[in-house]
Amino acid sequence: MELTYHQTLDVKGAKCPMPLVKSRKAITELPVGQVLRVIATDRGSVADFQGWVKAAKNIELIAQEVIHEGGQELYVHYLRRTA
Amino acid sequence: MTVTEIQTQTPVMTAATLYDALLHNTAPYILDVRNPDDFARWRIEGRAGLTVENIPYYNFIEDEDGAVARVPADREVLVVCAKEGSSQYVADLLRARGVNASYLAGGILSWGHLYDTRDIVVAPWGRIIQVARPARGDVSFIVISDGAAAVIDPLRHTAPYLEAIAAHGARLTHIFDTHVHADHISGGPALNRETGAPYYVHPYDAIHPIDMLPAVIPYTALDDGQVFQIGRVELRMIWYPGHTLGQVNILAVAPDGFRGLFTGDGIFLRSFGRPDLGGKGEAWTPLLYESMTRRLPPYLDDATLILPAHFSTLDEADEAGRVAAPWSVVRQTNTSLSHMESEREFRSFVLGNLPEFPPQYVEIKRVNIGLRTPSEAEAEELELGKNVCALAK
């Protein structure tokens, strides 16, 4: 699956709640309609991002994927700012 | 001029301190900031009256004012998350808003791993120690007398048993499981490997009831009526089929006349063990009826201390954390025992009150007889949450 994104946020190594805190900040700085790609190593971010976008008013979770890279699992989230 | 910034450290509560507060019903309001799915799967439970609420941490990020407004401003608040980070984040934020907030050290994981060790009986002949895992409602025991020690229904982590036995200068000589458990991974085989003490189970439980495959762990078969001597304490095996085919109750008799009955998943303080976890509820219900009405009663007198392997709610423990009561009390307060007039009545009560069957229980039984060896992460996942071995009431 080839996904378009406009900016990447690397939060590898960051523990909960930092992946989400930093993503919130980054998406707020993004123009409406653009997509943020977040790369995390915190497995809990998968379920938390799903819950977060339900509570958030202007974010859409387009996709999530798990990538195996260099012996570790990366959790990649694609978020669009909708308003 | 130097300005010294005064950092007010957000207080931390350990799982052991929390447990003590839960027992005494003095625990703070608990604010669980995990996502709603994780909260629904399992959470901290205490006595009736404890307030536990779920406001995910991202609500505090999205709408800080709205989320803070939902937290009581006039109460002590303990914030809990999975591992610690988010709860500290939310507790800091609440404190900045004047709320008396602290957070749970190590998150709910540390609560799940808490082992609580305390004496149940201390007598000239020795002692009975209770080792519980409060988050799971799992209870196990150590009997120590004259330097010998037996463990009954040990839980997965072996250190609490080895430490308690060493602290009393005793040596582990017998490991018993009242039955092969479905809700948690037994520490029996691991204790056997670590100490060489024999691991006893009834042979009927050494066959997986659904797979019909035999155990591949080293175990020693025990028999109905068999008696073991632990120092000056006699342990008698009483076959009690129904919850499993090979469950036993273990009657401890000491020289001063003390009698204690390790009921496993037989009779609990407020319920009794369900007959369907082997997948054969209909067929095993009459066996359970026979065990409860004929096999066990000859060994019970009013003074016999009932020592079960589980509790369903913390209200079954006294303030000192003991999950034990004499039969004179249990036979009156355990209302689930009042449906035994006929097998027909019993059957309709039992089959009408079966809680959900957690799918992982089939796999846990495989692990307990060596058919599967889970990784640590898999073991954690299998044991997540509280046991549901009792009949619902």
C-alpha cells in the first residue's frame, strides 16, 4: 500500500504519552488536509491512536502499519488534519 | 539574585500500598487513563464502594478543561495507566490544577504482578502462609512444620514461595496442585525444576480434557485418600471431581486439633468452582454434586478452616487480607450452597449461572501440562485480568 504523506514525525524510543503528545503538536502545525506520518516503537500507540482520533475533533486516522526494521517493530500511523 | 525553583514532586503510590488501602477501604478515587478497550478488559477492583473511572489520557491532551472537570476536585486521586508514563503526565497536570493527585508506580502492570504474602495460621506446630496475587484473585498456600514445607496451588512466579520458605529456615519437600488450573499458569512445574521437590497432581488432570493429550511435564500421581506428612502436619487428599476430573481437596490436620481444608476451586467463600471449564459442563455437573454432597461432608466440621484458591471480589478477604473462614461461617454466608436439595435443582442452578468461558483457558491448561511453552510476553497475555473460575451468583 502506497500512502501519501506530507510530513514525518519520528518518535522512536519515546514512551507513552509522548508519541501522542508530540503527534498532537505536529498535527496542529500542519495545514488542514495534510497527512502526518508518525513512526513509533511503543506498541501501545496502536490502540491509543485509535482511541485518540475518536476523542479528537479534527484528526482522521487513515492507516496503521507494522514494519519490521533492524530487529525491531515499528508502528506507523498516518493521520490527516481534517479541520 | 538567584531564583530557586521549588519543584513539588508528584507523589507515587506502590502497588503494595494500594493493596493495603484497598483492604482497609481507604483507597483514593482511582482514575484509569488507559484506552477504553484496555480498561474494559481488566482494571483495579477493590471492595464495594471503591470508585474507579476511566478517562483516557488523550482526553486530557485534546480537551484539558473538559477532562479535568470530570475529576473530583475534593478527593485524593490515584492515576493509573499501563506502565506509568501517562499516569504521571496526567497526575502532574491535575496537581497543577490543585487536585491532590498521585500515580501508581509501574502502572497497572505492577498491580498485576503484586504477590502478597501473609500468615494465616501461626501455631506451635508451624504455620500456614497465604500467597495471593490480588489483581487476579488467585490464592495459594505454604504449609511449614518442623523445617519441611509444602506448597499448594503455587502461582507462576516462584520467588515469593522460595523466599517465604527460606525466611522460615525450611526446605520445600512437596508441591501440590489441587487440580490443573485453567485461569493461571501454575508455578508447580517450575518449582519442581528449581528445587527437585516432587510435583503432585491427580492423574485424571494430567490429560487435557479437550485435546485428549497426556501431560509431558514430570509429575507424580496422587491418589484419593493418600496422606502426606509435612513435619507434624498431615495432608490428606480427598478426591473431589467436578470442576476438573482430578481435583482434590487437601485436608490439613495438626496435632493440636487444627483442621484446614485447601479447597482449590471447590468451595470458595462466596461461590464454588464451575464444572464447565473442561468443556463438559453437562457431564461433570453430577460429579460436582456428588463431590459436594457426599464426598466432602464427612471431612468437614464447623471449625474446619476453608482455604480456597480464588476470590471473586476483595470483599471475600478480611482487613488483614486473609481469604479464609471456618466452615461454620461459610456454610451460612455462601448462599450459592443453598441449591443442593436435589441434583435436579443443583443442575439447573449451576447450568443457569455459568459465566463466560474465556477462550484462553483452553490454552492455559495446555501450558500447565507442558503441551505448550509460552514466551514471557505470551504468558503475561494469557494471565491478563481476573480469574472467572467461580459460578456467577
